Amino acid sequence: DAAWDYYKMSTTQACVDASGIFADTAGNLVTTTQSCCSGYINEYGLPYSILGTAVAYHNGEGLTGLVSGNGVYHSITLTNGMYFTQVSYYALARGDAGCPAGPQITTFPECLMALGTLSRCNGSPWVGRGTTIPAYCSHRPDYCNSQDMHFN
């Protein structure tokens, strides 16, 4: 009898994690969720799968694309000309009560950086504690240079 070593070959290829918040071609924010190599664009109700950097959308139309990026932030370019760019900071809709737990900006310096990244005025910051102002980092777009940025 000869001794045999058995090896299992993996037929799976690693995939890029394209979960996060993206701005689409029109500038709308969309959220993608992903588990392993399958994901979902929540706002479009569109499932997708990724193999390596190739993405296929399961919309019945054969829509495909490529994911590119630096390992932290990604872009997705589709064959129909549409693209998605992952964002590092984003603004909620005007009048929203505040950020959900987790993505909050909890320091004053990061609040300044986020507003600068979003090209929002922040020349007159208000820092304090108030019950009528959203927690942490917020902005009043109609009050540039008059307590336009709030850090609560």
C-alpha cells in the first residue's frame, strides 16, 4: 500500500468588498451591503455578485462592470456608462435628526475635515451642548459665516 496525500484545490477567487456608501452618476447616495462575494444595492433593490474585480448585476439585462480602487475606497464602472464612487463623508437629508450609531463624526477636527471635504462653509463654528441641535457634527447651509457649523 502506498500512502497518498490528498489536497483540495480551491476554485473560488477572492472578491473585492464593495460594501459602503456610494454616490451614483447623478450624485444620489446609495448603500451597498455585501456578504462574501454577493451583495445588494439597497436603494435600487438590485442584487449583485463579484468575482475578483468583475461585478455582475442580477437585473435580467446582463449588466456588468469593474470595481477599482485603492483598497479603502472603490469606484464601480458599469458597461452602460453609469458609475458609483464610494464616499468617505456624506450629508444626511436636510432636517434629519442625526446620524445613526456608528458613522457619527465624534471629534471637532474630523467635523472640520468632513465639512471641508464636502465643500461646506465652516468659518464660524459653534461648539457646545444643546438639546435642539443634532449630536456631534452638523451644518446650517443658509448661515455661512454665522454659526454655520455645529459641534454638539
